[in-house]
Amino acid sequence: MRRSSFEARKLARRSRRPSELLLVPMIDIFIVLVTFLLMTAVFSRTVVLELNLPAQLAEFREPPKGLQLEVIVRKDALDVADRNSGRLALLPSNAAGYDLDGLSGYLQLVKTKFPEMTSATILLEPDTPYDTLVQVMDKVRVVEVDDAGRLVQAELFPDISIGDAPAVAAEARS
């Protein structure tokens, strides 16, 4: 009896065809996966800001008349300056960090005096955190204004260029 069962199993093994690959369950899984990815992709929003990097000029050109706004991010302060005339405002940082609300308020005043101007340059000291750059860029680009109980974004200086901050001498800081 034992021998017959062994022979029966051996015969069954030889007569078996190679199993077929079932693709239907695999296709069902991919359909569900693609549907899920498409549904979640709608809710993820990527914001892309276009930055204008300063061009390297081979020859010197006379700058145009008017304000050339610069926001210089230092380790201990935000410095709002005009490239032609120098410092306009110094906003020292406190224990909570940079005075971003003060920067926004001052830039609103500048925008009222120069409403046609849309460009600004943000100059950063080395080792400035990326999060600080993003926060300063947001404050330079737009301001949130309360309009009848609704927050509306108003444009300040949307054309932003970034660069390296000029070095400051030790006696000029104090």
C-alpha cells in the first residue's frame, strides 16, 4: 500500500503541467494602487517660486535712478537697505527670532512710496537656515491684509533675487 501511494504521487508529479502565472490579481492591485496615488496627488500641493539670480556683468553699467531694495539677513538682525544710498532700517532680532512682522510693516511703507516697484534682493550671511530664507521671502513677496473679516494676500515685491550678504566690519556692528 505504501508503495502504491508513492508511485501514485510520482505519477501525479510527472503528469502536472507547469502552473500558469495569474495576472488578474496583480492587475487589480495595480489599479487600486494607481487610483490611490491619483486621489492623494490632488491634495498634495507644491509651491514653486521663481527666483531671479543676479547676473554677472562683464562691464559696469550705471544703475537706474530710484530705489533698489535689499533685505540683508544677518545673524542678529534684518537690515533693509537701498543699494545706492545705504541702510533704511535695522530690525534687531529678539529672543523669539527675527522681527518678521516689523519687516512686513516697513516694507508696506516702502510699497506705498514706490507702488510700481516689484523687485527686491535678499542677501544672506553664510550658514543662514533655509527656513529663515523662506520666511523672509514670504514677508517680502506678500502681506496678508484683513478685508472685512477675510484674510487677503496683497503683493509687495514678488520679483525676488537672492545673493550673499556683504561682510560687515567689527566696529560697524557695534
